[in-house]
Amino acid sequence: MTSKQIFAIAGIVVLVLLYVVTLLAAIFDSSASHALFATCLLATVAIPLLIWIYTWMFGKLTNRSTFADFHPEEKNKDK
């Protein structure tokens, strides 16, 4: 497995766990449920963004074309 595959699988697992925690926070009312719900919603946006930034930086540092490139077809025209 490559590092990209590991990060993708880890991201999927974390997002699924966040959805479960968000659902449980919405169902069970406690004093911390509001903060937990808000944190899970923020992480739902932040985690995929961080994975995209990691992939984009990996492509820039290794001079490879990745799905995170803004215009990946331009690199293929030069070859």
C-alpha cells in the first residue's frame, strides 16, 4: 500500500467515526453534546481539506501529477 492509500483509508475511517459521534451527540442530550456536535462538524470539513493539502504538497515536492493539481492536463501536454 502506498502512503496515499493509507491516508485515504484513514480519512474514510475517521470521517465515518465522526458521523457516528455526530449522530450520537445529536441523539443523546448532555452538557457537552453541543460542543461535541460542533467539533465533529468542523472536523468533517477540516479532515478532507487536510488530506487534499497533503496530497497537493506531496505532488509539488515530488514533481508528480496528482488528483489535487489545479490543472493536471497541462503537465501531460508537455510530454
